Amino acid sequence: MNKDISLCNRIADHMVQAIANTPVDLVPCQHAMLNGVFPQDIYGDMLGNIPEKGAFRPMNLGTFHDGEGNSTRDLIELPDVGVARIPEDQQGLWWAVGTAIMSSDVKSAVFASLAEDLAPVFNCAPEEVNDQPVFVSTALRVETESYYMPPHFDEDPRVATMLLYLPEDDSLDGLGTSLYDYAPKWQRPFRPAHRELRRAPFLPNSGVYFSGNERKKRPGWHGFERANVEKLGDAPRVSLLTTWYSGTEATHAAQPDIVPVAPLPQA
């Protein structure tokens, strides 16, 4: 594999600037909805180099399948485990994308933005959030059937999530992650327990990040609303899912795609 370190660093630098230039919203939890996540020429390269279906593995065949038993949610683990399954001429690009996203530079930018909500997750002060040992995984995903996920929390050791959307145009807008509030008991006779407050636009070169854990202050309820199939159909939806975890090397030893956050490689 040709590991283009300059490309990796260019992607990471651009992502850090995109994160730094995007205001963080506080309601219902700390989160940011990003635009222009990748340099535009690289985004075009990514769209032109989505690997064939055979390179993906099922995310969970028992849960996500069509009427004939075919997987409807598939992934390629970046930057190494799954990239080995794709053609050699595509490996360098996806290695660079995955390594940039999983770098300490990008993690530090995200965690600084979410510090108030991450502090109780790590049981530390907000200014200490970026000092905690953190692990990370990133996967390129393709979904080929609509699905619904009710409002929920992420369980430990998951501490933060970033979803980056890779559509060719705006025809699939409406399929992004939703964030919810939670009604106190006295309100529930008059409204649902959960109410969607924001939905990330599923637009080219966009995304969202947040901490989806349970907290007394700003709990991170999130999920996916049912798609309007008549409007959106079941066109393939491509995205990058990054998850940051607490824990130790022993905690994640059985999962080779979950690795310690590391600095960007140097030439």
C-alpha cells in the first residue's frame, strides 16, 4: 500500500479547520453540524473510489438484512483492517482518510468542542478531557435499505461519535442522525417522551459529531427516524462512522479495528 503521508496530513488539517470554524450547539447536547469536512477535490476522489460491495463485510447480518437474507448495512474498517480487502489502487486514499480522521489532531478538536459534556463521562474536569486515554475506530459504511433506530444512549466504553456523510447530491437529505430531548414525567400525558429537536442534513461533504452518553445535564439522546421510502427510496447511502472509546489496550484487544488515538504520521 502506498501510504501518502502528505495527503493524510492535508485531510487532517482541513478537518481541524472545519471543526474549529463550526459553532457548537448546546441543545439538546453539545454537538456540531459540519460542512466542507474534506477538501473538495479529495471529496470528489472519495466519491469516485467507493469500493465494490464485495470489499465490505456485514455490520450485523442477523439484524440488518433484506427479505432474501442479504446484508443491508455493510462496512470497511479503516485505515488498515478493511482496506486490505479493496483494490490496491484505492488503498492509499482510504488509508489516508482513515488515518486523518483517527488522528489525535482531529480527536483533540472534537473533544475540545464537547468538553463540558465529555467531562462527566470521563469523571474529570472539562480542561482535562483531552488528557484522557482514548481509542478510536472508523468505518466506511454503505446502507441499502431504510431502517429505524429509536432514541437511545451510547453505552460505555463509547464516549463520542462523528458521522460524515458522502452522498453525490442532496437527493437523500432527511436521512441524517437525529438528536432528541426527553420530557419530564409531568409532560408525558401531553407529548411523547422523546421529541426530535435536530436532524443532521444528509448532504455532500457534511457531518455531525456529539457525545451520546447518559448525563444529568444535556443527555445525548440520538437515533434515526423512519425514512420516507416513497420520497427517498432505498438508494445506497454512504457514510463514515467514527467512534471514540474509553478503556485500555486489554479492553479492546479482541477488536483490531479499535486502536489508540495516535499523532499524525510524519514523513
